[in-house]
Amino acid sequence: MKSLIIRHKVKDFSSWKKGYDDHAGARAAAGLGKGRVTRSVEDPNEVILIFEVGDMAKAKAFGASDDLKAAMRTAGVIDKPDSYFVEDAN
């Protein structure tokens, strides 16, 4: 299974979470399946997301899209996200 891991900081987690929830349809259309929202114990405004990836090409295109960049700005992302495509190694 392939997954996408994203880490970024947000201005305010509660505000960001609303924007994240509102963008669920776009993530699904991009082939991103079941996702987990986690955050740092030391900094609750540092968010780590983990998604199952159903379609690698769609997921990569979504990651580079103007739509996602605008949604992130609106939701309060305040740094450049780190993202990693990974796959199970066992």
C-alpha cells in the first residue's frame, strides 16, 4: 500500500480543521483515501496527516494544484509543508 505523509504548521488548529474538513471532496477526487489527522504533542499547531493513496498521479497533481494552495492559505497553513510518498516495506 502507498501512503502520503504531510507535515505543516498552522496558525490555529481549530480554524485549520474546519478548512481541512471542507476540502474532503477534493482529496477524495484526487485518489486520497482514508486519512489520519494527528498533531505534535509539543506543538498542537503542528499537524501531521497520513493518507492512503489510491492513484499516485492524481495525488501528485493535487499536491501541486492551485486549488490546494489556496485552501491551505485560507485554512491558515503558515509554513511550507513537508510531504513524503511512502509504501509498505514488509
